[in-house]
Amino acid sequence: MTEPDLMTAFVNGATVSIARGASALDAVRAHDAAVADAVVAGDRAVTDSRGLPVAVNSLATGGAVYRIVSARSLREQDAS
């Protein structure tokens, strides 16, 4: 049996369909291109469902849960 070409991920609670081999940033872009641009610019950041930072170039997995947060808030957490 072959795997489907698309898989489901979740960005800020919204379901997105992305291609196998897509990155976390691709999932964000499927949800909202402007938000993805803000992530690339460093104004926003991507975390997993636990609030841990996710590298935007990391391989997305089916069922992945991503949340978009202020990049500043993550920098402040790292500083404390």
C-alpha cells in the first residue's frame, strides 16, 4: 500500500493539508501566507503543542500541531 501524497497538520487549531516532505514553515504557509512571512522575518515563531520552539525547516509530520507565537516572547523565555 502506498502512502497518500497529502497529510494533515494543525496550525493554531486550523486543519491544513500539506504534501509529504513539507516543512513546518510550509504548514504555516498553508494556513496563512502573511503569518509565514512574519515567521521568516523573525517577528513570529513556531512552537509545538507544548510551547517548545520548532525549527521552521524541520520536517512536518502527519498530525503535527503548531502554534504561532510572538518571537519576542520566546526570546524573553530564553533569557530567564
